[in-house]
Amino acid sequence: MDGNNREADMTAIASAMSRAIRSITGADVLKHFLFFCGAGILVFVLSLTYGLDLSSGLF
């Protein structure tokens, strides 16, 4: 493995990561935040129903 090739590979990886990070918008961050909040609420609701009989006879 040549040292120059490794340096070029690392430079390409750093450049790609830099472009990816700059392309993230505020809307993307908000979308991910809301997704994780929804997942947290789902887990919370499921934990509240732990031990309850949710069979069809309940309704």
C-alpha cells in the first residue's frame, strides 16, 4: 500500500464527509428530531400498556 494512495483516499473521504455535512438543512434536523420524539412517545405508550389485557374482549 503506497503512502500517497492512502493520503488521497483519506482526503477523498474527508471531502465527501464535508459535503454531506454542509448539505444538511434545518428542515432535516427538525424532521429527525420529530421522528425520535415520536419513537419515544410510542415506547412510552407501550410501556403504559404493559400488563393490560388488550385482547378483543376489552373493546
